[in-house]
Amino acid sequence: MVAGMPVSLDFEDYDLGSMTWEDAESALADAAFVVLPCGSIEQHSTHLPVSVDTLRAENLSRELVEAAGDRDLPMVRLPTLPYGYSEHHMGFAGTVTLGADTYQRVIEDVGASLAEHDVSRLVLLNCHGGNRSPLDLAADRIQRDHGVETYFVHWTDFARDRLEDHFGPGWQDDDAGWGHAGDHETSVIELFHPELVREAEKTPQTRKASYEARKFAYFDDITEEGGLGDPTNSDPEFVEQVVGETTEKILDALEADYDE
């Protein structure tokens, strides 16, 4: 595993941020996919930093692009987009959100820019649930308006079965769940950035409310500390296995669609 900070300056050859325009011209022409890692800056309870989703996007996209090289599936990785749509976390300090429309437009503009450089396939590698709706709409516009095939990969969807087998139901399905700042996300940060986890603050999260049909307005409607689940159940060794398996599963899906 290779650790990296958000919008890493520890560049690899596949990182657009390390390239001159001449390098980029060649790399983009040769790339099977261009990958945009999508994160957020939002509270993750009292034991994890606000950069959790961005750290996940940074590291998991690195895993994906490096593994793609073993399949002769060249990729160019764009700098990780650290800000996302996180309005529902604004009740906790440190959260920085873009508006949903703004975020959608940012993604569309990235796609439009890539279209100008004749990029044919864009992967939106997402690591924040709040980004899903605007990313989905942006993907439609990028494909329809700019002709760039767009692949929306919400990373956790590809790992969900394994995570549920180990940690139990996700937070949408259970009052505890392993979702936001819980068992799963704590494990990922312990794997890649253990120095950022405040071990003394790792406690079972207090669920304030559960709704059958109503949507919560803000996350502090449903949780006391800011998280869900029980981060004391974290298991970074297990999650390391899941990262490897999920990376290959995502590549299988991309490769299958690429060959269509």
C-alpha cells in the first residue's frame, strides 16, 4: 500500500499533476481511462479527520491505477478533488461544502476540459455518499453534451457484500451500521494513515434517531458524535484484503465495458 495526502505532491508517472503539457498530450492519447478521484471535506466524528473521504479517494484511486497497469490498461489520474457536496454535515465544525449545483458544474467542466483534449473515457471514482446524485447528473451531461464515455464508480458499492459479511448491515439497513466514520471508514484510515486516528476517541457512536420514511435534514439529527456504527470494531487487515479484491472487481467492470 502506498500512502498519499490529499491532492498528493508525491506524484507517480500516471499522475497528470506531474506532467508537462507535452507529457499530458501523449499520456491522454494513450490512456484507456482518465480517473477523477472524488472526495469531500466533512466531519467524521471525534476520532477521524475531516479529510477521510478525500484520503480514501486519493489512496484507492492510486491502488486502481497501479493495478490497471498489470492489465495493460493505461490510466491517467487527475488530482483528487477534495471538496464535495456535504451540506448535511454542516452542523459540525470543519465541514466545507460546495452547493449541489456547483459541484455538478465543476464535474461537468472537468469533463468538458477533457473532451477538448480528445479524452474518450472518464472514470468518476467516488468515495463520498453525498456526491452521488450530483455526480450521476454530471455524468449524464458529460456523455450527452461532450461525448466522453463516463463511468461512475462509487467505490463502496463494489465492496458492499464483503463489508456486510464482516461488519454486518450498512447504516441504511440497521440502526448501528458500519457507515459514516464507523467500522469500515475507521479501518481504511488505520490502514493508510494510522497516525491520523485518535484512538482515545474511538467509541461506539450514539444514534439519536432513526426514520422509516423521512429523510434527515442534517447528520446531527441522527448521531451525537457525528458517526454511525462502532469504530472499535475496525479491522484494517481485513480491509486491506477488501481493497485488493475490490480494486480487481472494479477493473473487471471497467474492462468489460471497455471491450463492448
